[in-house]
Amino acid sequence: MQRLPLHALLGFATAARSGNLTRAAESLHLTVSALSHQIRALEERLGQRLFVRGPRGVRLTADGERLLARTGPHLDALAQELRPFAARRDDVLTVSVMPSMASAWLVPRLGGFLAAHPQLELNLLSSERLVDFERDSGIDAALRMGAGRWPGVTAEHLLDETLVPVASPALIRTHGMPTDATLHRWPLLGEGAQPHWARWFAQHGGQPPERYVAHFDDLDSLHRAAVEGMGVALARMVRSRLLVESGQLVVLSEHSLPSDYAHYLVYPPRSAGHAGLQAFRAWLHAQARTVVAGAAGTAPLATGQRPRPPRRGS
């Protein structure tokens, strides 16, 4: 048998480990079509079917499992040996960020940073997936939300997160302004299996409803449903502040619920000396300080105040 092409084996192993051709192609900087062609060519060369393709991704056949077991460790060892020889460009920075954080917080602020650093090429990878910096060697840093304890990386705290009930002006015009004691009577929006509303009512009074108007498994959809007047959401203030400041959402209570998690800038040891990351890092911390100072000076609701319902027709 002729030698198997290394790029095809790498594509096979990447797809096998991710279970998703789209994610695998993105990590290899290929199109899905190109990766599929590589895998088909490998299957034809071996005379074996390596994957079973389904609506939710791909899974290995028994032959595929054996091939991954035999080749995967060697590919990992080769990548590890080649890593010191990889060229690092200080004018190219690749950062992974959650979609909700990218669209609601990072991207609206990026213009100033890019204008100040025109020589830097910034690549944003929007994904909910937790980056494995050992495997994803092309990613220099990430914005993560969590407890700040990730092994093998530097995690720098940026922002704490709080949850507050919010609704659209249209919903307030329909129902009036609630109090903490009457909030449970309103149409409420749930968030997957998260017990945030139960924590809210346990801390501020009232009973969770028997049913929610709708449940959402991603934050962007939850905030958008609240903007459209579907119901009241427990919004994350870091990622919904622009919606509040623009008047698309109104905070319904002077109280808030602290989140167990906060926002962090995370990067591996190999990125510590990256000049582009150092510039981005300094800018991120400055932006975070500005947000914290603004939140302290102009909190969504001053203590003891209640927001006024928007005037009809506004």
C-alpha cells in the first residue's frame, strides 16, 4: 500500500475527535467540502468506511475507531514535536469568544482598538466550545465565563456578572410596572434547566410560576425574546447593558442576583509574550474598568427608585 497522505490522516483525526465536520474544518482552516473530500479519499484508499454520517454530526465506525487508536497518538506526538518550530506572528491575534459576549459586548467596542492598532490582524472565533489550547494551537487566547479555575492557563478577571429582570417597554405598557412581590404573575421566560428564577424568588420573595412562557437554551435568543415583548427575562447585565441603555429593555427591580461565574481573559503560557495579545489584554482591562466605573455611577436603578413606564406611543 502506498503511504497514506498525512493531511488526510490529520483531517480524519480532527473530525473523529470533534464529531462534527464543520468544527473540524474550521480548526483546520478548510471548507467542509474539502475536508469531506479528504475523508472520502482516505476511505477509498483503505477500502473501509470510517464514519457514519448523521443529522447531528459524524461518529466513527469500528474500523474508524481502530484507525484513530493507532494513528491518533502519533499525530499528537508529531504536533507536539513541531510546536517549537511554528512561526509566531505578533501582528496576528486569534481569540475565541462566546457568541453572546462577542455580539453584545466585545464587537461594539472593537472599533477603537482596531483603529489604535492598524498593524494587528484580529481573528475572532465565535464558539461556545471550550478551547483546548494544546490541541487548538492556532488560538492565542479566549474570553471565557466561569469560576476562573482552568488548569494550565493564565486566567485574568475582567468582569463580574449579575442577573436582573428585564422587559420591553411594550410589555410594561400592557401590564404596568411590577414589584418584586408581583413579578411572579408576569409572563416569565425560562433559560433551559437553569434554576435562576428559583434563586431569584427565594432571595427576593414570591413563588416561581408553574409554567414559563418559553424556555431558551442560548442567551442571545433569551434577550431577543425579551426585546420582542414575549416576557420577562433574567438578563445578564454585562451582555444586555447596551439593550438597556438604548431603551430596548427596562430593568424591573432595584435588586440583582449575583452570578456564580465571571468573565475572564484566558491564555496559555505560549501566548504570554505575544505582542498583539499584550496590546489586546491592556485594552480589555481598560474597557472592563470603564464598564465597572459606569455601572457604579449609573446603576440600572438607583436604590429606592422604580423606573417609570414609557409614555404611550414612545
